[in-house]
Amino acid sequence: MIFSNIFLFIGPWQYVIIGLAILLLFGGKKIPELMKGLGSGIKEFKDASKEEESTDLKKKE
């Protein structure tokens, strides 16, 4: 409950500061690589969940 209320108090300038801090920590060249890895991880998760649903449906039949 506390974490959901924290996001209500973060304004646009705080998001900008957080973004700049991430840019400084990881650098401009590393961020696209991180996003590519995140995207592929999400895609693999979706594919695995679809496979699990299809095997569950086959078991029910």
C-alpha cells in the first residue's frame, strides 16, 4: 500500500532526474542493449506462457 502511494507524489521533474541518473550510470550506449534484453525477456515470457496454456488445453481435452 505504501508503494502505490509513493508514485502519486512523484512529479515530472523527479522522473527527469531519475532518467538522467540512469543515463549517467549506464551510459548512452548501454541503455539500448538493456532495453533489447528486457524486450527479449518479455517476449520469451509471453511465448512460454502461451505454450503452457496450449498444453493445459490439450490436457483438458
